[in-house]
Amino acid sequence: MLFNSVAFALFLPIVFGLYWLIGSGRRKGQNLLLILASFLFYGWWDYRFVLLLLASTCFDFYVGYQLGRISAESKRKLFFRASILANLGVLCFFKYFNFFSENFSLLLHSLGLRQDALLLHVILPIGISFYTFHSMSYVIDVYHRRKEPCHDALSYFAFISFFPLLIAGPIVRATWFLPQFQSERQFEPTRAADGLRQMLWGFFKKMVIADGCAQFVNPIFDTWNSQPGAMLVAGAVLFAFQIYGDFSGYSDIAIGCARLFGFHIPPNFRFPYFSRDIAEFWRRWHISLTTWFRDYVYIPMGGNRSGPVRKVWNILIVFLLSGFWHGASWTYIIWALIHVILFLPLLLTHSNRNHLQFSAHNRLFPSFLNLALMLFNFALVSLAWIFFRAPDSSTAFHYLSRIFSSPWGSLAVERRIWFFIGLMLLFEWFHRNREHGLELQNIQIPLWRWAIYVALLLIIFFFGAPPQTFIYFQF
């Protein structure tokens, strides 16, 4: 079920009404409703994979129970490894089997051995990368005794299957999110109102910015070999805003929706295109994934405590895993390697934490230097996005080379989309120290705030592009 669909517009108010009709003091009833609603939400896409979600959830709940009951370290390690292997095994089968099979066949061909690749017509279960990481965070934390095992099946099942986060995140940790299902929730009108504002901002970014950009990005990338340089640059820039509007828009809708039900989830994006270097960018882009890899991969491998060679190796592994997490394609690997190349000089010169606060902190406008750094960093990120968007690495390299070799030509992109992008950046710049771009507490007159809300609704209604699937559904 898509957030930007009529079905969801009917589904959400019904679930919301039933949830609070059950009452704030009936946590188990609310959790049961959330489980049923989440399975319906997930099964709307393909009911068969509800069984996979259910099996994965049951297995890890059982593993968590055993990890809390057993004291012998050898047996605890056995259950822990079984869970990790099962989760990664299912993820690799559905997501990476054909990739490894094709590349193994190519390797054999290069050695003079003829072996056709064994390809399976495997349908990738939507959201599998997200709920698998939710579940793994629980098992890892219980194993390392950072969290007590959950004995309340309803709370655990609601945590794993919570429908706002089920399809495309954000990726949440059991240590801080699971306890919210184990405690009573009170309806707070101010929190619910802010949730609606964040959802409105998310819909604007998805339906106006992302889907609007897609109307130009798709034709440009489909006919890249006949496009002038100006259009190729526009395609890269517009895709940068498309993927940002698409994924951060989804995150805003999901986080705002969670607030309607009394849950708090921290931001998944912190206005990353205002970053002045690639390290700051990754502290602000897809925060739930980057911090997951930081805490469960990078730090256990030694993190920054190692020597220079080991630190380089650790960063390389984390970025490659991040690229591979996005999909079974060399384009994602190359995209990750580009970010490694951009990140390593900062790490080795100890400059990777130079920009911990937003540019122009406590000021209205950035300095000329900071503005130049933001534009330069955005240009680098946009060029890297070409590999993320292109269907294969050969197309990406040719696309990139044509930017610098083909005639500049004219720019045939409607001004309207640039205006809406500018509007989004303006709102987010003035609210860059808040959780989302539509926190308007600084506007004291309610009439002005409502005028902005109504204007955004009208823009979505009249200028929203035809609905498209969220990009991160494929991951």
C-alpha cells in the first residue's frame, strides 16, 4: 500500500480512529490492532510475503527468549549465529542470488570455463532490507546484553511490523523503539498536529518535488546519448532532488504517521544538501542506516581506535556494505567507492568532524566560503548520484563523459520545477535547526501558518505529478 494512494487515505483514519477508540490504557489491544493493520498494509502489495515476515519475526523472538534464558556462552553464541545467518541468508537469497550467480559465471568465462549462470525468477519482498535490520538490531543488542529480551510477543511483533516503517524505514533500534510498545501511549493533540504537519511536508516533497523531477529525469536518462550537456547536468541535479524528495519525503510521512499513534522517531534526514563536505553529508543523509552500520559494523571492527591503514579498511568495508545494501548491482558499488574516495582525505587529515553544526549557526545567511563549500559538495554528490540512477555502470560512465564532451545546448526544463525546489530549500534552510521543514513555531500568527498549510495542499493538488512508487521500495 502506497502512502500516496487512495487506499492509504482510507486506511490511515480508520486505523487511527480504532487505535484511540481502544483507549490509552489498553496497550495490548492497541498493539494487536497495529499488528493486524500492519499485516494488511504489507499484504496489500503481495500477501504471500506476510508469511516470510511472520516467520522471521517469530524466529528472532524465540532467539531473543533463548539468549535471555541461557547462561552458557557457547549456547548463546550458537543461537546468535543462527539468527544472523538466517536473516542474512534470507536477505541474500532474495536480493543477491542472481547477482552472485551472474558474476560467478562471468568469472568462469574469463578463466576459459563455460558455465551458464543459474538465474531464478525471485521476487524481492518489499521492505526486506529494513525489517531485517530492525530484527537484527534486537538480537545483537540482546546477545551483547545491551537490552533485556522481550517477553511480550505483541509488543515485539508490533515493533517489527509497525506499518509506517515497514516498507522503507527509517531503520529503528530495539533498544529505544521497542520500549515504546511496552509502555502506555497517551493521545497528545500537539504531537498529533505536528505529525500531520510533517506528513504534509513529506507529501509535498514526494508528490511535487520527487515525482515532478522524475518527469524530466526519466526521459533524460533514457535518451542520454542524444542529450546536450546542459540537459545531462540538469538530469543529474534533478535526480539529486528527486531521490532526496522521494526518500526524505517518505521518512517525513512515516515519522509523522508514527506521531499520530503516540510514538517518537528521530529524524532520518537533517537537510543533507546544506552540508559542506562529504562527512557532514553522511551525518545528515539516511541517518538510521549510517548509524546502524557505524554501531554494528564500524565500531566493532575498531572504528577510529585503529591505525591509519585499519581505519581506511574499516571505512571501505562500511561504505561497500552500504552500497551493496542498496542493491545487487555494480553501480551501487561504484557509487559507494566514489564516496570512499571523497571521505578518506577528511578522515586521514582528521577533518571529518569539522562541521558538526549547520552552516551559519545562529545566523540568517551563510558566509561566501560556506556557500561555496555547500555548492561544491552538492556538485560532487550529484555526480555520484549518476551511478546510483543509471541502469548499469557502462551507461553511467558514458553519461558522465558526455557531460564534459558534448555541446552544451539549451536547457529544456520547466521553470516550475525549479521554483518548487527553491521553495523547498527556502523552507528547510530557515528550519534547519528543527526536525522538519514545516515546523512553523516562529510564525506567531495562526492565520499565517494556516495559509501556508492550505497553500501547500493546493500546490500538491494542482501541481503534484502522477503518483510513482517510492524509489527505496526496491531496497
